[in-house]
Amino acid sequence: MAIKTASGLEYKGVASISGPIIVVENVKNVGYDELVTVKSQNGEARLGKVIQVSQKAVIVQVFEGTTGLSPSETRTRFLGHSLEVPVSTEMLGRVMNSFGEPIDGHPRFFTEEKRDVNGYPLNPVSREYPKEFIQTGISAIDGLCSLVRGQKLPVFSGPGLAHNELAAQIVRQAQIRSGGEDFNIIFIAMGLEHDDAAFFQKSFEETGAIKNVAMFLNLAEDPPVERIITPRAGLTLAEYLAFDQDRHVLVIMTDMTNYCEALREVSASMEEVPSRKGYPGYMYSDLASLYERAGRIHGKKGSITQMPILTMPNDDITHPIPDLTGYITEGQIVLSRSLEKQGIYPPIYISTSLSRLMKDGIGKDSTREDHANVSSQLYSAYAQYNSVKSLVTIIGEEGLGQRDKEYLRFGEAFEKTLINQGKNENRTIEQTLTIAWDALSLLPDEELTSIRPEYIQKYYPKFASEVK
């Protein structure tokens, strides 16, 4: 029943309530994604949004959940616009909830500007190709899976692996080598336990990195519906900083698996026909609506680079979440449980990791002239090491030839010196390449078939010392 009030048209009663979903019938002039005020019988107001519109009814998703709502007494009012969040440079150094409201005990922001959480459509023709190297200070990433400004490079982890430590280290260390340009980080946490949230906050505050970080925090105890809003709120601020304030922004989102679980829960409440493993059939397009907000725009100085982090259920890289993410993004960094058991941090398994845009961000004017060749040689030599290691399990190390023993020594040194590094160790790309050449020096120079001869003469330790 529609009731006229001083603030507009209000509807009393809903047709049904299921989980975070309410159905309102006989509603006119309502649009998809429109913001809704939902009032309980005791006057408590909650926010929701329209997620489906038909001739007979409107389906509303209530952010704070529907506990305590009565079908006959619930009142709804449609506000005529989508959910908006505040945007301001004052949000840097702050901790916010899913709606961009401060939760760190400090004053609210002095800003009246708000933006639609869904962002604005971006003409693909206006996109600029991602390029220019971002240094994370982590050798396995910088040397072998380089991150490029404007890229989407996810981290595929497993439950219990060191992805939280890796994310915190990237936040503390990431920088643009050219210098002189504003570089900010948006850290979006979804479905975190209290101890993980405390770990991130403490890590950023102790190192001073929090000054450069805007943190959007959604806890495991928060309604799943809010989890769907959290990355959109963070990306809205990222777009403001990048394209209005000409800053370069790195967005880290963890954990995308929690986000997809929230999608599945809402889909089940709507009684939609499930797709693979119960996830909604539109999960691909939903993930794309987040990932495709990264990039660069012609005529704009700023850029948005994304590093989504997801935990693969049962370490299954073919699971729908990593599978669909891989289709949309430009590579992946895969964490290995076997390397973690060996005490190697970060446990990045380069055989299944790659950055498809790496070639466009490295080289003479970005990192160093030998970077691309060294990376190719390391991939090739490490693949040979893994083959030799498999052979050792059959015939033992004493049955190996001299060449295979050299590859075995190389692989062990490569994992212990280049892949492995301290959780507070920040390496430059030059230090990473020096360590790489030291590992390659365990192989005869005639095995370095992926490296140009002049680079071997210049950087291979034996020849480099002779030149000096």
C-alpha cells in the first residue's frame, strides 16, 4: 500500500522476506540499483538497493539484513538514485566501513562530494595500454611476474598460506621508480576475521604506510550483502584519486573468495538457478564489473592497478572463482603449499605464475636492459630443475649426470636466495637481478641460451669480474 509522506511516496508492507531479500509489489517508476530506505515496525531505518524489477514486483536487497522485519509493517521508500559514497583525499590514512564511513574513531571527512559506487561507464576506445613498471620490492614478482601500471594481476593462494603477509608487504613497499608522482594504495578487505583485520592495521600503522593507504574494512560478522558493496566503494575512491586528482593508485582486494561466497548466498536467497558449484551464472560479469575498473585513460595522468587476492577452495585452480578471474585479468601469481612447507616466503611458484603485460613494463628505460632475457632464462632453467627433481625421486641424486646436478644446485639456490626473502626485506630491481645472475652462475654459460651474448659478458659473474 502506497502512503504519501512529507519526504515522498512510501510503501507499507512487503510481499515476502527471505534472507537479505524483500519483495515489494505494485511499485511504479523504480529503476535497477536504486537506493531504498527500509523501516521496521519500531522505526529503525536500514538501507537497501533494487536488484530486480518486473511488472508485478520489485526485489530489494537489504544491506543490514532483514532480521526483525515484519511483512505487514515494513515500510519502504525508493530514493531515486543509486548508492553513493564520499570521495576525498582526506580518506587516505583512514579506516572505513563498506559505505566509506570512518570506523577508526577519528572525525568524519570534510567533504560533500559523493560518487555512485558503480562508477561511470568507460569507453573502451579511451583506454590507454597498461605500461610502466611498479616495484613491489619482492623479487619473485618484480623479476619474474612484473606488475605494470594499469594492470590487473591477481594472487591465487590457498587457505592458510601467507597471502595476508604478502599483501601487507606489498602495501608497505610498492612504489613507482620514476618518483615525483603521487602514488596511493586502496586496501579493500572483505570477510576478514578480527585477528586478520588487526594484523593489517597494526602492520600499516607501525611502518607508517597507513598515511598513504585508504582501508575499507568488512568483517566476517558483517552482513554478506555489505561485502558486495565494499570493493565498489573502494574502487569509487580509487577512480576519484586517479582520474580527478591525477594520482597513481594500487588497489589490493582480499579475499575475493569471500566476496563470491556472498554473491552465492544472495543468489540462493533469490532462489535463482545456480551455475557451477552453486555460484550464480552472472558471477563472470559481476567480477568483470570490478576488475575492469582498473586501467589508464587517454588524456589522464593517473592510473588504477589492481591486485585481487583469492583463496582457492581445496587449492583447486580450476575452481570457478580463480577460473573466471583468470579469464578477466592479465596473468596470475600462484602461491605454493609445497614451498610454504619448505619455509620459503613468499611461496610463489613461478612455473604456474605469469604476468602477460610484463614485457611492456620492463627493459632498458624501465628496469634494466637484461631483465627480459634473465626472466626467460630463469623460467627455462627452473622448469629443467623441476624435471631433474622428479628424476631424483626415481634414480637418486647419485644417478644424475654432471649437467643435471648443476641444474639441481641452481634450483635449490634459486628458491633459497631469489624466491625466498624476509617479510620486511625491500629489494630494488637491481638487487633482484644481481641475485638472479648469482643463481644462474651455477650453470655453465653455454646453458644460458635465452640471454644475449653481450648481456652474459656484462652481467655473468665470472665475466663481469674479468671486465672490472
